[in-house]
Amino acid sequence: MQPPFNGIRSVALAAAAILAAVTAAYAHHGWSWTQDGFFELRGTIKAIYIGNPHATLDVDAEGEAWRVEMAPPSRTIAAGFTEAVAKVGDEVTAIGNRSVDQAEKRMKAVRIIVNGKTYDVYPDRVPPA
């Protein structure tokens, strides 16, 4: 018969592993890494990725390489933004929240404007007009 301590330890380790996984997923999908207040980035699209876990644009803004994260693919596509509506070299405006780490050239966009069309990938977070 196994001492009860080993069973308790196994349960505690499993619970800790689940908690760590949930915390990592929440941190990744949340907005905790972004600043409060809206940020606007204008530049030229260098790469487009519509895939998991989030669609992204790589943007050259005044010689600096930025990563613009959008919503997960299904939500980004539902907003009308697909690889067919923009191409490398297009001018883009991204509105959203930048990273709290000022050295990191990364933002999470709620709105993308390209070729005169607006795509609200997080319409519930779009700044008031």
C-alpha cells in the first residue's frame, strides 16, 4: 500500500501544472502586456500572417520593425481582414495598445486601416470617435 503522502503530492503536482498552464494561456491571450490608452502606428506592411494563435503584421514604421498582433484568425477574418485585402508594401495604420516594454516594438491592434478600408478586429475595444 502506498503512503497517503505520495497521493497528495501527486494531486498537488497535477494541480500546480494545470494552474501554470492556465496562467500562461491567460497571460498570452490577455491584454496584461499592453499599456492603457490607444497608440497609433503608421507604416508599410513587410509581412502578413493569418494563423494561430493570432494574425500578425510586420510593419516598417520610420525604419523600425514592429510586430502588430491582431485577433485570432477566425475573428480577424470575420472582421473582413484576410491576406487578399492587403499585400506587402501597402501602407497601414494600426490603432491599439502598445507593449508596456518600451524597448519592444510590439502592439495589439483593435483597428487596422489599409487601402482606405477599416477592419475592426476587436470592435468592442475600438476607441470612441
